[in-house]
Amino acid sequence: MSKKLFKSGMIVSAMTLISRVLGLVRDVVIANLMGAGSSADVFFFANKIPNFLRRLFAEGAFAQAFVPVLTEYQEKHDDQAVRELLAKVAGTLGLVVTLVTLMGVIASPLLTALFGGGWFLAWLNDEPNGQKFELASLMLKITFPYLWFITFTALAGSILNTRGRFAVSAFTPVFLNVAIISAALFLAPKLDQPEIGLAWGVFAGGLIQFLFQIPFLFREKALVKPSWGWHHPGVVKIRTLMLPALFGVSVSQINLLLDTFIASFLVTGSISWLYYSDRLLEFPLGLFGIAIATVILPALSKKHVNAEGDGFAKTMDWGIKAILLMGVPAMCGLIVLAKPMLMVLFMRGAFTLDDVDMASYSLMAYGSGLLSFMLIKVLAPGYYSRQDTKTPVRYGIVAMVSNMVFNLIFVFPFGYVGLAIATSLSALLNASLLYRGLHRAGVYQIPRQTFVFMGKTLVAAALMIAVLYLLLPSIDTWLALSFMGRATQLAYLIGAGAVVYLLAMLLLGIRPWRMKAGF
């Protein structure tokens, strides 16, 4: 919670901002190229499966299990023991991921049938949508090796993060976005099926990210020769922690895959509308939620290793307050400005006003769960830093089963929007269970002053919403504006909302810049 933690969070946020902005540019280019039709559905499908596995093997479960163990080794062992751990982890994880990648490439038709059941049935019955199944199977062979590259990228990033080098791993995703944008602009238009060009962009992006990390590992003297070490004590501890975390930390991703499966039975465009909504949701989630979680995990791990119970709780509280400060206005802004943002970012080329309308409904549904998604990112490290991966798994199972039930409840009256509603509700349940577990274990209890702080953020956000609704032009006015006019108007609304929120917080006695001192 110190200045160092605040500085680290700002660095990660700044690097993440660059990546997210380029990510939006990437999605703008894709929307212009393919809109929300069949080609877009297939590309997003082929990209989603390796990204889901990336969360399991790389950024999610592996990082949550690896960082606490690596921190422990760095605090209690010599450099030789740390280098041996890195070599054994790289060799063991590398072989497992290599086998999974090969299996994914070979079995791409089976994976497509499993997660795109609607397309597979259409293919069996010689229906028009059957071509989606064939194309998705081909594209999955191209995008699946991304898993191999990004796993080692995440391994390198975790090592650098434990040594306070947060900027490198936070900046690395920029190269994926640049690769896909380049493929969309220069390769895809030359192909009969432009979506295949985008798939090659994903492949190239993974390779570049992997290569970018190597010099920084060398500088940290952490570039080691991988070796098999299944029974190495550190590897045993990591895989013991990782196995349950495979499920627990990736519940939201599993829910998104379930949404994709159900959406494959719905009207064409459903997967794309959900994708574009999710991409806008990921912007504030990555900028604030994931950035805060990235810097808080090593700090919590170190305080746990050194038995600093009070410091652990204060660090958790810093994370909660930071999420409330950023997450509440971001959530409200996404909901109120859903349609204007989609119009400015995506409404051109093949992406029509009807697509804007359809995607705005799912964006509002996803947006209502933004604060819950962010809180999960901060609460989960409270378990993983203490090398407890089993408890979040129990909560994850409950959340995932609940998501299935919510899907059944909401998909019939609301279609694809019901899937977004179900995902947000399951995230709320997951966050609530995570907090209750920390509370019952005596690890962290939200103090009274944090509840007061929460109330003030809600009041400030309510004032912001009121002002935005007063300033928000009609849809006819938006349509009459040029692209630059819409962009200027949107920037004005976002700026006005931010100023109102900040002024309201100041009037309520909150000084955000005191965040570096724990408020």
C-alpha cells in the first residue's frame, strides 16, 4: 500500500492502457473488415478456445500458483535454488503445454464440435451453417499454437513481476494487437477468406510476445535451460496448487465458453455481439482490475511468507478501495454510454447500426457485472498468496453451476443478452463467496471506513449518471454527426462524467491521490 505499490500499479495501468487502446483499434479494424456476420463469428470462436486455455496454463491458474512459490524461494533460498526451480518449472510446464498444443491442433474438429455444437449439427445435416464448422476447425489449427507461445510469455512475466519489473509483462500484449492489426490491414484483404489472415495474425502475435521477453530474462539472470522436474519439491508444490486453481481462477472464462456453446445455437451475430461487448468490458477490467491484481499478488505473497498478518489485511484493503474508486464509475459509464461507445468504435464498414443496438444490450448486461469481475481479481489473490487454491475452487464450482442455471433462466426470454446477464450474476456470487471465505478465516474483514468509502463512491457515481443523462444526445443527433463529431462528443461526455465524479468525491471528503498512502 506504500508508495512503491502505488507506483507499480500506475506503471502497470499505463502499460495496460497502451495495450487496451491498441486492442480497441484492433477490434475497430476487425469490425470494419467483417462486422458481426458469419466470418466474424468463426474468427472469434477460433480465437476464444486458445485464449481460454491461456487463462488456465498461463495468466490464470499457473501465475496464481507460481508467483507465491517463487516468492517463497526468493525470500528463503539462494540464487542457485531459484534458478533450479525456474529450470524445472520451464521444462515441466513446457512439455505439458507442448503436448496439449499438438493435441489441440490435431483434434481441432473435435474441439469445434464440442464448443460449437450448433455448427456441428448444421454440418451433419448439410445446413448452411455447416460451413462455419469446417472453417472454424481449420482456423483453430492456426490459432491453437498461440497457447504455447503465451504460456512461456506468462512464465517470463511472472518471474519479472516478482522482481518488480511490472512494465515489461504489462506492455507485451501490445505486440499481439499490432500483429492482428497488421494482418487485418495487409494480409486479410488479399485472401478469399479474410478471417484466415486474422488467424495468422494471432499466431504471429504469440511468437513476437514470446521473443520479446527473452532479453529481459537474460538481464535478470533468469534465462535458464529447461529441464524435466515433475518431482522437484517446488514443482510439486506449484502443480498441487495449480490443479485446483485451473478451475477456480478461470470460472469466468469457462462461463464465456459455455456462452459461446449456447450462442452457436442462436441467431447469427450472437457470438460477435457478445465478443464486442466483452472487449469493451475488458478495457476497464484490464486497466484497473487486472493491473491492481498484478501488483497485489507478489506483495501479499511476501507479507504471508514473512507472517505480516496486519500488513496483509491492509494490502487487501488497499486493493478493495482502489477497485471501488475506479470500478464504480467505470461500471456506470459502460452502462450509460454503451451505445455511443459502440457507434464511435465499431459502426463503419460491415458493422451496422443494428449491430450497435444488439451489442449495446449485451454490453449493458456485462457492464452491470464489471465491479464483481474486478473484485474477484483482488479477492482471489487473498487465497493464492497464502497457497490456498482449494477454497476458491469450491466457490468457483458453485458460481459455474449457478451460471448454467442462470443461462437456462435468462436465455429463453432474452436470447444472447440473457447469457451476459447470467455471467454477471455468477460473477457477483463468486465475489461474494470469496469475500465471505476471507472474512470467516479471519484473514480480511472490510472495515467500517471502507464501507463509508464505498457509499461515497456510489453517491458520486449517481451524480455522474444524472449529469450524463442530461448531456446525452438523442440517437438521431448521434447519427447526424460525422465520425469526428461522434468521437468528440463521446470524449466530452467521458470527460464531463470524470470531472463530476472527481468533484463529488472531493466534496464528500475523498482525496484519491492519498491512495498511495492507503487513503
